[in-house]
Amino acid sequence: MKPKCCIMLAIIACAGLSGCSPEPRSTTMHEPGVYKGAKDPVSALKQQQELIDRFKLVQTDR
């Protein structure tokens, strides 16, 4: 009975370790309101214009 338990434990351990990846992990620490991605100047200009247009739609009565 004891060899069967050892074999089962070895199989479970191997199955658990097979899920581990040898690739290094990189973690990006996020800060509120700060975008850490790649810069896209075209997208930034388009987004800025959309925000200006949206502001003008709402704030014209004030």
C-alpha cells in the first residue's frame, strides 16, 4: 500500500510542477491615472480632440 501512495504523490507533484513556467515574469506596477503603455501620438491627439468635442457639447450652456 505504501508504494502506491508514494507513486500517487509523485504523480501529483509532477502534475503540479508541470504548470510552472521557466519564463521570467515581469510585473508592471500601476499608478492611478498614469498610463504605462507605449506612446501613440496619433491616438493621443484623436482622444484629445474627442474630449474637447464632448466638453463643448455639454458645457455650452454655462
